[in-house]
Amino acid sequence: MIGLQLQTEQLTLNYGEQHIIDNLSFEIPLHKITVLVGANGSGKSTLLRSMARLLKPSSGHVLLDDQSLQSISTKEIAKKLAILPQGPIAPEGLTVQQLVKQGRYPHQRWYQQWSGEDEHIVEQAMSATQLLLFKNRPLEQLSGGQRQRAWIAMTLAQETPILLLDEPTTYLDMAHQIELLDFLFELNRTKNRTIVMVLHDLNLACRYADHLVAIHNKTIATQGKPEHIVTSEMVQEVFGMAAIIHEDPFFGTPLCIPKGKGRRIK
């Protein structure tokens, strides 16, 4: 998989007069899994949307191999970046297979609208997300977790070097969260796809991220390998929460244990 460098340069993002991200410059590591974390409203999803050109910067740039996204055609971007936003909505009656096929449209040509290769890639994407048995079922007849997997299958069918996923574990139970994140981990390791995710669960972020980016106060509070940056002080600053950090007994990654009320066993 070809490597494409995604970065921001003095990026400022606004909602009205309010700064959400202010003068931010950073690079997404090539062929790695980067996870954005932070409190609700910190700007994680806003930043991810801007990196997919779904939100125009107030100032500064998002660059793809040193070229501003604003200067690249929509179809060319769709060949290089695939995004799964929060709460995507599909037309009523659309089947799983019809949705996944949408991922191939950036690759269509006027002289070749659909090919055997397209069909194969769509089948692979549905197989990888365990949806082959449901391919002819309308999305509204699926569970929330199955619908989420269908949208992820569509992004996989797009076959882009960079995947941007906004809270991809939404609607998934614990087992399916791990199953999905394991799948994305293997996709990264075997296909060298650069993956950028927003996750709410700090412990899962620490387990799967090669590079963790903590968003706070309109900018990056800290970034780096989770084992280097996740501390009690970092959690207090970014989330406003007291916690202790232990080592995950399975993976050795940081394990955040928040303080609070609950039943105490003596």
C-alpha cells in the first residue's frame, strides 16, 4: 500500500466565532495506527472531519503529500482517504451489498462502470466484516452493530491508503469492539494502511494505538506512544479526572483506573 503523508499546517477550525482547533500543526505517522482522544467537545471529531475535507479550515491547511486538500478533486481524495463519520445515514431500503458497492464508485471510469475486480473487492469487504450472510438485507433490518460493520465494509471497499474512523466501535458490544479493533490492527499490519481513529475508551486507545494524540484546550496537549505519555497527570489535565495508571497484564500498555464512587469489596 502506497504511503501518503497527511498533516496539518497552522490549522484553525471554527464553529461560528468559536475556535474549536487553533493554529495546529502536526503529522500523522505513515503506516501506523493513530488514535485521537480527549474529553467530549474537545474537537477530536472536528479535526478528523477536516482531515477528510468535510470541514473547511478557517485558516491554515490540511496537506496530503504537501498538497492542500482544498486543491484536490473530490474523486481523487476519495481514492486516497476514506472516512467513517459518526452516525452515518443511508437511504431507506438500501441493502448491505448496495451500501458496500458505494465504496467502489471513486474507482469507476466512464468506459468501465463495474468490473469483476470491483465485485471481488466488495465480496472481500463483506467477508472481512462478517456480513456475507446479510448482503441482501436492508440496513434498517440490521442491529446497530451490524449496521456499523456495513459502513466499515464500505470504507474497506474504497481501498484507500488512509482510513479515518470516527468512533468506529459505537453500537458494538465488548466482544465486537475487540473483534473490530483486532481486524483494523491486522489490516494495518498486513496492508500498511494508515489508520486514524477517534476512540472514547482510553484503555482500548492505549492498546491499539502506535501513536496517541490527546486533544485539549483547542490543540494537542501531548502526543506519542501511549506508554510514554499516558500518566495520571495527563489524564487529569486532558479529562479532568483523577486516575491511577497500571500496566495492562495482557499487553503491557497503560491501563487507566479512574477514581470515583462505587461498591467497595473488603
